[in-house]
Amino acid sequence: MLENFAYVFTFLIVGIGFVALNLFVSSLIRPNNPNEQKETVYDCGELPVGPGFTQFNMRFYLVAFVFVIFDVEIAFMYPVTVIFKDMVNSGWGILAFVEIALFIIILLVGFIYAWSQGGLEWAKSIKSQFEKTQDT
Amino acid sequence: MEAFAVSLGVHIYLVKAIIMFIIAALSVTFMAVISGLTTWFERRIAGRMQSRIGPNRVGPQGLLQFVADAVKLFMKEDLIPKGADRLLFKMSPYLCMIGVFAPFVVLPWGMGIIAADLNVGVLYLISITALVVVGTLMAGWGSNNKWSLLGGMRSAAQIVSYEIPVAMGLLPSILFAGSLSMIGLMNAQGWAPWQWSAFQNPFTMIAFLIFFTGSLAEGNRVPFDLPEAESELVSGFNTEYSGFRFAVYFLAEWANLYVIGALTTAVFLGGGNLPEALQPYWYLSIFLFLLKTFFIMFVIIWLRWTLPRFRIDQLMDLSWKYLLPLSFIAFFGQAVYMLIDHQFPVIDMVTGPIMFLIFLLVLLKFFYRVAINFREQNKTVNTRA
């Protein structure tokens, strides 16, 4: 088994090496004479205003939070999924099913709560704007 | 192998390490070539679909176009914009590359032909592809460009959102096979379409569709290509990249297409399983596996040039409000199905063929519809002339 992970390690090294080697060889033959104009950031051809590290929307954090919760949940679901077939064949299927169902239902409650609180709405304002235009 | 090592007077691990290295080098070459060929393939198909020719100058039918492109990008100047975070900017291509290349360890090439059959195969695959998210975020943040930042954030939000349907979509199939290793998943299926895990029962079918949709989004393919929506974000997270660093992103994108195709084939479409009579001809299984993979890749490319792009809120809604609940239904459905199946094994014999029959009917309906469209189009053309 450890030998299999040695394969993974080798692949990682070769993957990095592939990019590094190509970049190195390319650096030997490509031109390299940067100047002021070339180094400006692309801002649709205008001179860039302010740095590029601007603020961005809070919604991305919200998505990341919900993702982390579900990703951990899935990581816990995989072991049960793998042995489920054996459990069914040895007659313990119902037990495994009830256990994983309880686990998922607890998380689904959280999911439904997030949904009901509008945590999953990407564009909160679009709908209200749409309703406003409908009224007038 | 051990005797061979001893006869040469070297340690066994050295021989093993060299073999591993050779396999990895072959894989990386295969990945580079296949992703190059896919760019050609895609451009030709796009040409056909838009009534133009596409690249046909370099080599027979333009087949060597990707070599010309690669050489061009290889010799381009590599610029790093002023004020960029140089470390993140330089690290990002490596991460994107690893995120796409590392899955090749567990991708099978046919029945029992695989670099390393990890016992956590699928889990390893979906977790290591997540490195691409880190890479795009780094590229977006490190570029000191507003378009890149927006593109990177969008890309991260999208890939992260669709990671969950993809992982959930794989679960019913794993329930069915009872294994995480790729070979185990393939062995659980048979050669005939009604033995494939996609056509086992309605729930695996739902899971297959969820997985496929999610994979499209994870691979940044249309209709989910918001991270590089040219009309909105210039080029997304890779706006500031040039030269070979830029090429790496596109290499990764098209290699990802192959990864998606191979994973779908191995997990849902029977892999390289051959009928009993053809078992001795192992090379046929490689051929079959690649054929299925390329078909999936063709479908993805076909979708790209057929469908318009989603809006970002529609994209998020689709993932969280439709695919995620559906995938829970598929998971529970498959679990209950297996419990019932244990009591009454007869169902297993029936559902597979029925699902496949339904699939054939849908296919027939599709071709019928296409034929009608063709006829109507020809009619209008004739009347105009």
C-alpha cells in the first residue's frame, strides 16, 4: 500500500518538475526585456486606478462556510458508503442505514435553516428590485 | 524484478523508483499530448458547428496545430505585472498543474491497467483536484488586477459549490460497488450497458446526471464557464499571465477534460469491461476505455458550443437548491434500494434493462427531434431559394 503512495509522491514531483523544467528551458530562449508599459496591469487599456487588491463581496465567505460544513460531512459519509454493501450482505443493513440517516438529517436541518435565512440566495437584491418594478 | 535488480547489483527500491519515474514521465507526456490534441479536436468541432473550417493548415487536417501553439507560447516573453505578489503569481501554475496531473495516478487505462490502485482512489481524486481552487485563488489575488481578482473569486466560489454535488454524485455508485478503488469500481460493473452503474436503477441515473453536471462546472466548461467569461471579465483569473505560465492553465483545463471523461467512464460507464469471450485480448479494453472517454469529452465539447452561459445567481441556485437536495435523494434512494434488493434480488435483474430501455427511448426521441429539425431547416432553405 505504501508503495502505491510512493507513486502519488512521484507523480507530484514529476508534475512540478514538468512545469519547472519547461519554464526553465523557456527562460533560456525567450526574450526578456520588460519596460514600464509592459508591466502595467491590464485595466481595459486605461491606466489602472488604485491597486488590484480591492474589497470583494461578503457572499464568497458565506459560500465558503457552507462548503466547509458539507465537505466535512461528505468526508464522514465516505467510510459508511464503502462498508454499506458488506453491512447489507451480513444482515446489518438497517442499522447502517439508520445511523447514516440520523447523521445526514442533523446536517440537513442546518442546511434548511441556512436556506430559510436566505444564506443560499446569491443575489439578494435582484428579486426585490424586480418586485419594485412590478409594482410601478 | 528482484532477481533482475540483484543481477545488476543495485537495490530493489532503486529499480522500483526508476520504474515509478518512467510511468510518471509517460503519464505527463500523455497528458500534455492529449490536452493538446483536445484543443485541436475542440476547435475543429467548433468550426463544424459554426459552419467554418477551423485550424487545418499545420499537419494533416491541422492535427499539429497544438505543437505550433505550444512552441509559440514557449518563446513568448513572460511578464509579471508591477505590484503583483510575485510568490503567489509564480506558485499558481504549479498548483493548477498538480491538481490536474495528480489524478492520473488513479485513472485506469483499461481493465486492471492503472498506475497505482489506491484503496482510497476516488476520495483521493476528488480531494487532490481541489488544489485547482487554491491555484486559481492565488492567481486571482496575486495578479494585482481587478479582473483577475473577480475571476478568481468567482472561480473559487463556483468550484467549491459544485464540489459537493460531484462528491455526492459519486456516493450511490460507491454504495453499489462497495469500494473506493478505481479497479474495484470497474470490476463491480459489467460489459453490458445494463450492468453499468449509471443504468443500475433510477437513483444511480440521477447521481450520474448530477455528477456530470457538477464536473462540467468544476472543469469551468460552458454552460458554467463564468470564471473566464470573456464578455464580462476579460479572461478571468489568468488575465495577467503570458508565455508558458499561461499555457500551463490551458494545458490543465484540457487535461481536466480528459480526467472528467476517464472518471465518468470508470465510475459510471463500465470502464474497460469486456465480454467474457474477449477477455484474453486485454488491449481491447484500453481501446474501449479510451473510446468511451473520448465520447464523453466529445459530449462536453458539444455542450460547450450549443448552450449559452448561466448567470452567476442561477449557477449558485442550481448547485445549492437543486443538485444538492437531489443528490441526497439519490443517496438515500440507492441505500433503500440496496436494502430492498437484499430481500428480493429479483429487482436487480429487472431495473437495469428497464433503465437502459428508457435511455434508448430518450435517445430515439432525441434523434427523431433532430431529424424533424433538419427537415424543417431544409424546407425553409428550399423555399428561400
